[in-house]
Amino acid sequence: MDGVIQIGPLAMATDRLIAVAAIWAFLAIAGVIAARLDSRAMRAGWLSLLAGLVAARIGFILANLDAFIAEPWGMLAIWQGGFSVWAGAAAALITILVMLGRRPAGLALIATVAGLFVLHLGAATLIAPDVRPMPRLMLTDLDGKPVELGIPGRPMVINLWATWCPPCRREMPMLIDVAQSSKVPVLLVNQGEDAAAIRAFLVKQGLANGAIVTDPGGVLGKAVASVALPTTLFVNKAGEIAGLHAGEISRAALTAGMRDLQRTQ
């Protein structure tokens, strides 16, 4: 699936891989600058990286404050993603200016941050999943009633999950909670399990079943070439997959994606 790199059983979102590569490149370049221009550049590099990461997280939290007020512990769930690249780059630049000023090493680090920032934005644009039609499929809910997917006319969020998947189980209470009150329909399409197994899981966890859709043959996952669970699809009014989140999703990322869908109505 677009937006995911898979190596054997390991699947990783490409945007996160690009971020890790950018961090590694920044520290490597900072080491070269420290060796050739000013030994203080390495310390400045580490501190500016720390300041940038903290500011990037805070920037994302402030932009999605309602979601974090509803789920405060999510502020610490950085494995779910959620960083403001703009806030992070600004904080890193300010830290470098404070520590090194306009010295050659400081200017070199500033140029490095600016260059990597531009490269990151360009790479993120290039690897963003292409907008593509949502497959039209007929599935069923837990009561056997038909649920048709891929019909143009109304945006929706579709989450692919399974009861045996640990991150799916972690995000399930939040997804069901959002589904119960959201104006944008949220459907949780189970992959590869029958209704009895799904019901047993929901009863054991004390979860509502209103948003659950069954797909015992994993038809949807195959149709969209899913390589990892959970995966969340954001389907726009035109019946196209306009966004994709691979892996566990936070309430903030979910509601941000839903806001984007509503803007395009």
C-alpha cells in the first residue's frame, strides 16, 4: 500500500522513516561541522534537535487541543505520530542562534536545518499516497445487514483491524467512541475473522458494536493492498481514498483527518 515500506513482517510508514533519516542526517552533518569548524556544534546540534522535537510535539498538540483534552494521556503517545514540522524547525533554528549566533558553525547548522526542512517537505509530498478510487464492496455488519463501501456522495473513515492485533486493540475504544458521535461515519472493518469471534472480543472488552463491519475473507484489505494492521483510510465525498494512516492512530490524527474530509465536502 502507498505510504508504507515493508521489510519482511515489519511495516513502517514512509513519512516516519523519512523523519528518522532526516534526524540521522542532521546529527551526522553536525558532527562534520564540529570537527571542521567548532567543537560546540555537536552540542548545539543535539540540543537543537531536542528542542525541535519537543516544540514539534507541542505544536501538534496545540493544533489538536480538543482531541488531547478528551484524551490527555495521548500527549505522551509519540509512537502514534503527531508532530508539527514547522514548529520543530523554528525551535531548532532559534536554539542554534542562541548557542552559536552568526559564527560559521552556527550558519552552517542553520543552513543544514533549512536544507533538510525543504527536503523533508518535498519528500513527504512525493511519497504521499495517491488519491485513488475506493473499491466498491458489499460487506455486512455483525447482524448480517449489508454495508456498501465506495459509494460517492459522503465522506467516511474506514479502519482495517483484527482482534489478534495489539495496536488495533489499543486504538479500538477510542475509535468506537469517536464513531458514536462523529458527523463523518467511521466504520471498523474487521479483517479475516467471523462474526462470532468479533462479538466475543467486543463483549470481553465491553465495547459497542455499532460501527463494526465484518470482512471474513479480508476482501477490503486485498483490494487496497494493505500490508499492515491497523490501517485507517480517509475516503472523500467523491468516493476516493484521499488519506491513509498506517499503524495505530491517535484521536488527534483521526479528528484532524476527519476535519480535512469535511473541508472538501
